[in-house]
Amino acid sequence: MIAGKLRNLIQHLRLITHQLAGQPGAGEATTALTNTQVALSSVLRIITDTATDALTLLEITHSHTTAEFNQPNDIVVSDVIWLPSVHAELLDLTEHFGLEQYELIPDLAETCRIEGRLVAFPYVLDLGLLYYRRDLLERHGFGAPPQTWDELTVMASEIQASERAAGHAEFWGYLWQGQISERLVLQRLEWQHAEGGGTIVEPAGTISVNNLRVQNAIERARSWIGSISPPGIVQYDEAHTVKAWMNGNGAFMRLWTTPFSMWPAPVYRAAGANLVDVTGVTLLPSGTTRRAATLGGWPFAIRRDSRDQASALNLIGALASPEAQRQRALLDEFHLPSLRRLYFDADISAKHPLTTEVLELIEAGGLAIRPTKVAGDLYPHVANAYGRAVAKILYDGANPAETLALLEEQLTAIGGWPVQRLRVSRLNRWPCP
């Protein structure tokens, strides 16, 4: 029980780290949070073998956090987007996880492999999902969550109108993270990948972002703002989104694969505890081409100058082992495993059918991969240019075609990549809410 709560605490810290991304002072705060997570992970490894009561746990935690908090850590918990920039400082895990790496979900393994070196090992799969109110869908006669973005737009509009008519003035049909930061980049990528609009800069090193499918996807999202999504969505990060949800102010919500117990601000969870019982989760809706979800995650890595590589390797091996991942996947508030074979585990599939849906998305090429590897150290510049261009269209009413053409020029200047023209047509427009 103690070990389980400690694992939950580590995951909570990880979510907080997600929320800080792009905010002032995030660098120092992220470092402190990462150090704390690593220290707690070390405690977790020890208490799994030795601790039998809360007093032992407190003593071990105190000794580890005070003695090691300000020391260089052996293990680094890194966002996948940072790996190409810091890979030279990380240990090559290839020979240490020689067999295990081939059991990883292929796209996840490839994201953690830089210049032929496996520089990080993931212990969970993290991607965007759609959360929905089961009770509201049933009340309004919808037998299932939306299969397409068009369906979501219609369903969200109808449910919102009914809730507003019943006096629920702050209710919105669709909640998402519109803050101008990496959050907007990764969600925008989900929208355009679902439409077959490319991934900004393709793995082959060509710029593909200036096309009609991307324009269509952005214009559809722009139509949501003030209609089925709050006018202030530009301020929304994960915490704002969950707060609105737990206050009963949403029918659908985009969020990461974070277990309910890890959602921020326990006061919101207490206030909306009953909402957890009626919250369902499924894949994000499909565009004209596929369902899509941006690949996220914070895999474990080891510093090249680690003081104790053997212990660090053992810890990562224990946390990312098939046994440990299977155990987490069988919890009521589960974690999606990083190992592909666990998606064929009958017990996991029976308890959480979502795992089967996620595997189908992966096999269909639905993971949207940010262009971190092709951009390398230039990725922050790519993401900044892309995010600002999308924000201008969404929030400032900029012309999509002109803005994407300018973005194309900016990306060419940043990386010198050639332009790739996607042959697409302006079909399958969305319905008006």
C-alpha cells in the first residue's frame, strides 16, 4: 500500500511538471521537481524490499531527500521533446536493454533512440485522449462518444444548449488546452495529423505545414471558440481544464492519459468526486484521414557521468519491467504500458478495453510525432514559430492561408528545409454548431 501511494505521488509530481511547461521560471521548478521524483523513486526501490511500516518510509525519505536533493542525479526524467538536445549527456542504454527495447511500442522506441543510441527508456505510454460525461450522453440520447470531430461538434453543441437552458450558464461543450505554449503545439498537431496534413516538418526533412488540410483543421477549431469552447480558452492549461471539468462545466475534454487520482488540485476532485464516476475515456475523434493523438511522455534516462550506473539501471529496469507495467495496467486508475505485448494481455484488455483501442490507433499510424528529431536543437524555434502562427489564426482572426505561407517561409529560414507540397482538397468541412 505504501509503495502504491508513493508511485501515485511520483506521478502527481510528473503532472505538475507538465503544467509548468512554458511558464516563467519553469526551468528551475522543473529541475527541483525532477530531483524530487528521482529521490522518491530511489525510496520506492528500497521500500519495496525493506520497508514494512510508515515510520520506516518516513525515515528513508528524510535521509534520501536531505542528503541527495542538491546533488547531481544518476537518473533524469526527461520530456521526449528534449532528448535530441541533451542526448550527448545521456548514457547509451542499448546494450543494457538490448531485448527490452524491441518490446517497446515502435514509435515510442524510435523517439527515445537518437543517432542510433537508446538514450531513454519509457515506463508508460502518454498520449492525448477524449474524456466525456457518460451521464450527459445517455440523457441526450447519444449511445456512444463521438467518432469524428464533426460528430463531437454537433454533440457538444446540443448538450451545451440543453445545459444552458437548464440554467447552467458556465457549461461548455468541449474543453481543451489552448494556452500559447507547447500545449497548443501538440494539440494542433493532433488536429492536422487526423486530417492527413503532415507533421510540420516531415522526418525526411521537408516542410509540409502549408496545405489545405491544416487550414481546415485550424478553422474548425477556431469555430469552436466562443461556440462550444470558452472564449478564454487561450488561458487554459491542464489545471484550468480539469478545474472546469470537475466543477461540472464540460461535456467533452481533451487531456493526457493521467489517472483521475493524479488530476491537479485535490479540492477540485473533492468537489466533483461524483463526476469521476460518470467520466468515460476514449480515443480522440477521427478527422478525414484517421484518429490521431500526440505522443508525449517523460521516459527515464541516465547521465553519462552517473555515480552509480548499476543502481540506476536496476531501478529503471524494475520500474519499466513487464511485471511492473502489467501491475500498473491492472489498477482501476491505470497507466498505459510502453511494452507492446502487454496490449495483447487478456486480463488487461478485459479490465480496460481502451488498451485495445489505443493499440489500433498506433497500428494505424495515429501517433502524431513532433518533429524533434529532424529539427534537433532547432525544435524550440520550430515549435515557437508554429505555435504563434496557430495562435494568430485561432485568437487574432488572421487569414489561415497567408499565415501558413508566412510560417513556411519562417521554417525555411530556421532550418533550411525544402518545401513539400501535399496534394489535398478542401473537402469534408465541419458542420456549424
